[in-house]
Amino acid sequence: MFARLADLLRAFALIMLLSLVAACGAPSQPENATAGKGPVVLAAASLQEALTEVAGAWAAQGHPAPVLSFAGSSALARQVEQGAPADLFVSADEEWMDVLDRQGLVRPGTRADLLSNRIVLIAPADGTAKSLADLGDGRLALADPDAVPAGKYAKAALEHLGQWAAVSGRIAPAENVRAALALVERGEAPLGIVYATDARASGKVRLVETLPEDSHPPIRYPVAILSASTHPDAAALRAFLASPEAMRIFASHGFGTVE
Amino acid sequence: MTGWLTPDEWGVVALSLRVSLAAVLFTLPLAYALAWLLARRRFPGRILLDALVHMPLVLPPVVTGWLLLLLFGRNGPVGGWLEANFGVTLVFRWTGAALAAAVMALPLMVRAMRLSIEAVDRRLVSAARTLGASPWRAFLTITLPLSAPGIAAGAMLGFARSLGEFGATITFASNIAGETRTLPLAIYSGLQLPGGEALVTRLSIISVVLSVAALVVSEWLVRRSAGARAHVL
Amino acid sequence: MSFDVSLRHGIGERQIDLAFISTARLTALVGPSGAGKTTVLNCIAGLIRPDEGRIAVGDHVLFDSATGLFLPPERRRAGYVFQEGRLFPHLRVAANLAYGERLAPAEDRWIGQGEVTDLLGIGHLLHRMPATLSGGEARRVAIGRALLSGARFLLLDEPFASLDAARAEEILQLVERIRDELAIPILLVSHDRTEVDRLAGQVVPMA
């Protein structure tokens, strides 16, 4: 038994040593502004494909490629609050941008509404549900209605339509709208509410119904430069996001403009 | 004391305990059987079985959760069968969280039990046989009681591991309040919300206390069994 | 009652080839250590299956490679007293004694616990745990346990080993009493010729 313990400790020490060597040997990450990396962009999960393509177009112009991080807007807002070193923030609703604005985390004069969207009721591609009434024993997949914009819009719409009370006990809250989409794609949830752009991006779900635009606050994606931003390209990237070329790309993914 | 956590938060603790308890209890016989097979039997594919049992220990938990999804999701071979024949779904249910926790706890339980079974001197079993005991009776009266401390230690270890299970749970069973939102998931959800520090701190303290308690008990049980009671005298 | 044993068995690099018939009350198997004496006992008890041979005690055939007969150990009614004792550490002495007794069919129990504890002088040890027994005490409990299991014959593996002279003499006298008072054939293994000469009616040498 003692021999085994000694061997175990030796192996452990070796692994630790190797890890240390690897960590020291790896080239240290340059800070944001040095050659190679573009500005850090925190963006709502629903922007994944569109913003990646826009960032690619930006990099194709010869700029360092932006670093993109997609998550639920609430989670991103939290990271900014905690001091995450990011340059741009694109939220899926005004509220999370307001939260940061109130704390002085947004650079004045850089905030504007970039895009709009619609929310839709979806079912798996081979699912049979035709409306919320067909939910049955299953659960309605949506982003967390307490915090994530997509979920908040969904809850607002269902409340407006008088259907929230019936389904509120049968939801599967996901931490961002793409996770909700995945639940429907896999067939774990017979129905879900996601953005129209998400439904379009996925080949495995079927559009059941587009929720009326007047049943929820208008869906707006504000963008802003964060106070903590240090990257020299931040302002130029911010301008590019609103450019006709970028707007063409966003539109091709189903986003609406705001003007 | 009850005012320190909100009723919802107490619900999270209760759910965590229920999920972990279920995970350990239902896995116990399987873990012991696997431990016994690996300790006492030579058979082709033994090394493969050993590796399979240990996989959840070394795979990223998310991968384990995803594999569970493939097997036990509604479209999976086992999940589909369960739903078709018994109307049972595991995703979004506390039973799914228990399954995820059980799979992650299994390797630890098997290891602890295997050690204690190996420590039982086989000559004692032969002695029992010559005294008239069938192989099954010899197992029940000699091997099982002498490996009991290992069973208890394995169960406590598995319980502690289940309490902390996150990656496989959130991937497989999702994060449903009241059903699968165990302590680690509730802490994670709290972290996602700006202003969630107080909640996170409270739940984290509980999590640490429970885990440490389970580990201390497990260690004590291991030390008790290390009193070489299982050896020939 | 007699031992009728013939067996051939390869163990490691050694080949055991033994045949004997004995009607003595106590038969001794002698030889240097490593000769395979314990292996022979294990074969007779059913813990090892010999490559070839036939083993019968009295009228009961326990093993016959010609017919493919092999009785499992629990059906052989062998009272095996191991060299290391092998008392069950989690059971008290009384439970150890009763272990085989409880498993034996009523008609096979030819001796009772009172008689055994008197004969072996272990009545004061019944509530003790085996770990607290001395070498001599443990040896006597092991013999008692074997007797109480409804044994038709006794196998004793080096019963006097690891005991000081006084204890060894005690056990020796016990074995003599068992040989003389209880009608149960005994096969005893030893490397000590003096003990053997004193007890054995027949001596079987092993190379």
C-alpha cells in the first residue's frame, strides 16, 4: 500500500512539473492592443453567426480579428460589472445596457440601437405541435424569462396574450436563447420561443407562429463602447458595425434595421 | 436560522440532498457488483470494463452529460424506450439529475468498494466453504460484512461527489428550478445575474459545509475499516 | 472409515503424485516443506481440483476424474483446521463455532457445542473476538469449529506449528483425545517426525 502511495505521489509531482513547464513555455498572451488581436466584443447569443460574419468582413479589410464572446446578455452584463476587460457590448435589450450605463461602465456618446428582431414560436422539424395548446406534458423552451432578454420578451408576449399563467409552470429556462433553440432541435422540448433569426439559422426546427410585434416591447440590440475599453480599433469597429456593409450582412441573417 | 435562506433556497438544498441520496442508493448495488467483479473475477474484457467504469472520472463532465443525452434523451435508444413503454422522461426531471449524479459518482464508489473487497482474505472464504457454506452464503456471511466499511465509505464519497455535480447535470437534465436546479446549478445561475453575490455566498457556504461533512465521515469510515479486521488471524 | 486417495496434480513446477489407503484412526502426511502437503489437504477438502485421480473417505467418493465427479467443498463434510486458523474476525468465538454447525443438516451433527467446549477447554472464550485470542486458544477454537460443522473426517494442517512447547503439548494431547474418544478419522500434516510418531497409526511420506 505504501509503495502505491509513493508511486502515486511521484506521478502527481511529475504531472504538476510538466504542467508548470508547459505554462511557462507557452508564449504569454499579449494585452489587447498588441499585434494580432482585435477588440473584445461581448455580444448576445442570438448574434452568433451574423456577428461572426461581420467580424470576418472587418478582418478581411486588414484589421486584427476581433475577439467575440457570445452569451446571454445578462451574463455578459455581469462580466462587465465584474471588470471584464472588453471593448464593445451588444445587448439584446435596452435594460442590460441601461444597467451598465447607470454604473458608468459605458462610454458616453457611443451607445446606439443597432438592430431589431422578432420572436417566434418553434417546434422540432418533425414535431407535430401547432400551437401552445399542444404543449401537453412537455416543457416550453425559452431563455431564462427572469433575466435573459429573449426570455423576457417571450414572457411579456405571453402575458399580453393571456397565455403566461397556463405555461409558466411548464417552462425549461435556458441560459441563453441558443440553448433554448438546442432543446427544441433535440426534441427534448416540443415547443420553444426564440428569435426569428435563430429559427432561420437552424435547419432542425419548424416555425409554428410569429408572435405579434405589439405583444412585447420592441426588440432592440443596443451597442456601445465600454468605459474600460483600451483597444485603439474599438471606435472604428463600432462604426463599422453600423456601416452599410455590416447592415447587409445582418439583414441577410434576418435582422431588422433601426432607423 | 430559517430566515437565513429564502424558502426557494431551502428548496434548492432539499432538492440537492434528495438527488444525491437517490443517486447513491440506486447506484450502490451496481457499484458493489462491479467492484466485486473487478476484484474477484478474471474475464476477457476486464480491463475494458475497468476503463469504462472510470471514464466519468476522467472525461470532461460536459462530455458525460452529452453522452447521457445521446442515450437517455427523448430521442435516444434508452430514453426513447423508457418514454414509449413507461412514459418516463429523465430530461428536465430530478430523476435525470440523479442519473447524471449517479454516473459521475459511480467510479468513486466502485474504487472504494473494490479496495475493501480486495482486502478481504480469500482464505476466509475457502474456510467458510469447507464448513458447509455455498459460494453465495460465503459471500453473504463473510465477504459482504467484512467489506461493509468500504461500502459505507464509497457511499459517502459518492454522496459528496453527487452534491457537487454540475457539468453533466446541466448538460443532460438542464437547469429547471425545483426539478434539476441543485446547489451547484443554483450557484451558477446566481452568478449569471448581476447582483447575485449574496445568494451565491449563502449557497456556497452550505455547499462547502455539506461537502466537508460528507468527506469527513467518509475518511472516518475508511480509517475504521483500515483496522485490518478483514485479515486472517 | 478409511482414506482412499490417489491424485496427480501439477502445481507451479512441481508435480504431486500420491496414492495411499489408510484405515488408521490418525494418518500422518509427512515431508519437507514445499512437498505439497497442504495442496493434498486442499484437494481432499475440495478447494483444489486435481488434474487426475480419485479421492474417497469411507464410503463417500469426493472426487473421481474418471467419472468427472467433483463434490464442491461445502458438500464434503471435511473438518479442515488450517495452519493459520482462519477464524472469522468479525464474529465472536461462539459465532465462529456455530458457523458450520448452523449449516449442517441435523442428522450430520454428531457432537454438541457443550461437549466440544469441554473437550477443548474453550468455554470461557465464547464471548471473545478472535483478535484477542492467543495462538493456542485460536488453534483450539479452530478445531472446535471444524468438529461442530458435522465433519465426517478431520484435516489438520501443521496443528502444532508456531506454538511454544507447552501449548504444542496441550494441542497434541487434545488431538490424542480426539483420536481416541471421537470416532472420526484424522489426516494430519506435519514436518515434525517426533509428533507424528507419537500420534499416527500410519505415516505417508511425501518426497
